[in-house]
Amino acid sequence: ITYCKIQIEDNGLLFDNSLYFSLNEIQPIKVCSINQEKSDFLQRIYTASEFDYTSFLATSINYNALNDADVIVLNEIPDLNEVLASTLSKLASKNKVFIIIPSTENLGSNFIDFLNTLGVSGFDKRQEVEKFITGIKFEHPLYQRVFDKQVKNFEYPKVQINYNLNSGSNIILSLQDNQPFLFQKGNSFIFTAPLNSKNSNFTQSPLVVPTFYKMAISNINTPPLY
């Protein structure tokens, strides 16, 4: 804890001129990424001292770290083994933030079942058509105070394949055919296309840093200003 004092020096005010307050130390947000594809871009975003970032291959997961995480990223995992599926289902009921990036491979039944527990369906509707990411919901909390104005001459990122998901209304980024590219479902943020460099250049776009940064801090309750 940091202890602080603000004092006003005024010859006409000799009392009530000091304000004492304290600032609690902010603990790093624990981000755990489970990867099938390279996660270099995540490591560049989730840096110390704001984040405590750990990364695992799907075949070598530290379940203690996973259970302790505030944010869990499923990075292009085509399926979940039984232990991982059970663990994630339990964590989903504990107010964790999930960031889900689908795989280009056929998605397994355990992965689909887990998404169903989050209220997400439609990963069987795959489209192999190049599309640009053209829609930004500027009023969404992810992008509040990120842009000075609504950008129109943007160099749009693109995808080669995507899944047509029934996302409801909370779309954050959309494709040129108005299908969602990124949407929110409760505490979960779901991409509808893989982000590896063969399928998309999104991780090279200016959007990637504010998007992943704000997703990770989305569940933090900051106290109101005094």
C-alpha cells in the first residue's frame, strides 16, 4: 500500500487543509494461453508488470496455473481432452474471462460442447472466402477512449476462412458481409476466424493491441474516483 497526503497551504485556511489517502498495489492480471499455433503476439501484448503471462502447448498444460488464471486464451485448439474440457467448464462458472480463437482444423466434439456451455454455437458453418474486417463498434467498452474519432480510411485486415456464428447483438468487429469477426458473450470474447498468419493479417493490424489488452482487463472492477 502507498500512503499519500495532499496539503493546501493557505494563510486564511488553517484547518482541514490535509487530505490523507492510500493507493492499493495493483496485482498483475494472470493470463494463461493454451496454444496450438504460435503465441508470440500475445507475449508482446501481455507484458510485465501489468500482466503475469504464461503460455502452454495443449499437450503440456500446468493445471495449477490454469486454475489460478484471471484470463484464459484458447489459441486455435482444435479439440480439448477430457481433463481440459472438465477444467474449463468449471472455470467458466467462476467469472473468468475467456478469449477464444478457433482453429483451421476440424473442431472436435469436446471443443464444441465447451462453447455450447458458454452459449455459443455455429462453428460447423465454415466459409472459405476471403473477407475484410470492415466494421468496428466504436461505442463498445473495448474501444472507448481508444480512438479520437471514428476512423473511415482504415486499412482493413482480412481473413481467408471464417465461421458464420449466431452471435446475438454484441458484435465488436464485423466482416464485410456483416457476419461477426469478434463478439462478446458474457465474460467470453469469441473470434470467428483463426488469427495465424496464413489465415489473417489481423495480428499485424493496429487493432490487435487495444483489442487484446482491453479484453484482458474487461473484468477488473476499478473503484470510483474519490
